[in-house]
Amino acid sequence: MQSSGENSTISVNVLFFGAARDATGTDEAQLTLNPPHNSQNTLEQVLNTYPGLRRFGKSLLFAVNQEYAEPDREITDGDELAIFPPVSGGSENNSPATQLPEEENCAGNRTPSAGSTDVPSASTAARDFFELTLHPIDVGAVARRVVLPECGATVTLDGYAREWTRGRRTLHLIYEAYLPMAISEMERLGRQAHEKFDIAHIGIVHRMGRLEIGETSVVIAVSAPHRRAAFAACEWAIRELKRTVPIWKKEFFEDGEVWVEGEGAPTFE
């Protein structure tokens, strides 16, 4: 490996997602970077190599080794970088295409699940779960996975593909994700939900790949001793998921297609 010293060049692997992939014409590239080796200078070098990315302006997001990067984040030889537009956010009344291999999952293991057929699991607690799947999601089964005798309420959000968006008829959707980072970000949301709300458990299952109209794209289930906390946590979780988890949605219309982008770079407490 090359030295990552102050005056040396380094080599990194850069991944592109969503509309950023369309702008570069590739989903992955090996780049040699000149010093200084921080996020800000690295991003500028990537933009010089792929000027089509400049159309995103300051909304373009940058991750290093599956974590959002601050401008002064050090970049070292062999790092994995990711460049992408804001995640698929959407609006309050709204519910992209690298797909999971059919027999694999991003957590590297396989856990039986009642929520959907062979849903991959990345549990961080006994009953908390954060998963991506290519298979249809059974909403009721996901909800039952967080039901405990000591809880007085379970609140479940079922987000699904709808037919009309701002007057345009949607034919189908494609979801894609930066798989390992998406799981780690959902796990982070789970930890924050426990810190912010008096809940017992939370589970999130998100669909990947092609969805037809009416199919469930995401389920969030929260159980708590009292319903107020469960409702609040569920609303907070879907809002944060659409803001920070690297999942992108592409809508296909009768007269075209478009990547759905959110509101810009996330901020963290």
C-alpha cells in the first residue's frame, strides 16, 4: 500500500449511487488522490474527475467507510468513499437500481423472519430489527415481532407505492441502497429512538428492487408501555429514515422517470 503521508498520493475506491451514478456513467471507480487528504479536498478532486456531479451543488453527500463525513475527515489509502445525492426523502404525503443478490443480505447472515420471506436481519437488541429485503413484506407479521406482554400498544406504519404523484401516473418504483451503510444508519436510528422515547422495541423493514403500485415499501413497528410514545417514535423514525438512511427511489411514469431526492445533507445531534 502507498503511504498516506502528508505529501504522498493515495488510492481510494469510490462508489456512486442514484442520480450521481447516472451523472458519472459508472457505479464504481478507483481514484488516485493528491494531498491534502481530507474530505473537502477529496470531494473537489472527485468533482474535477466527474464534472457532471457539479449540477448537484452543495446537496451532494459524501461518506467515508459507510459513515457521513465532515469536511475535515481524514482520508487514508484504501478507504471506501461514496458519493450520492440526498436520500429519497419524499414529502409528508409521499411514500433507485443496484439490487440485493437473491440469496444474500447486507448483514452477512440469514435469520428466519415472520415479516417476509427470507428477510435478512441485522438485530441490535433481542427484538429490535433493521432489515432490507427483495421480497414482499407481511405488515402484520412485522408488527407481531415487537409485541410483548408488558407493552400496552404497538404502532405500525405501512408505506406503500401509490399510483399518482403530483398529477403524474406512476407505473412502478425501483429502490436501491448503499446496503451496509443503510443498515448501520437504521441501527443508529433505533438506538436514538430508545434514547428519545419510552419504547420497548422498534423494527424497520425496507423493500428493495422493483415495487408495483400498492406494494409495501417500508414498515416501521414500535411497541411501548403507552401508545403516546409509540406514535411519537414511529413518526420520528419515518421522518429520520427519509432524511438520513441511504436509500433512493426512482419513479417510472408513463412519460418518463425520475430519481426522488430529499432535502440535503443530514445533521446529527
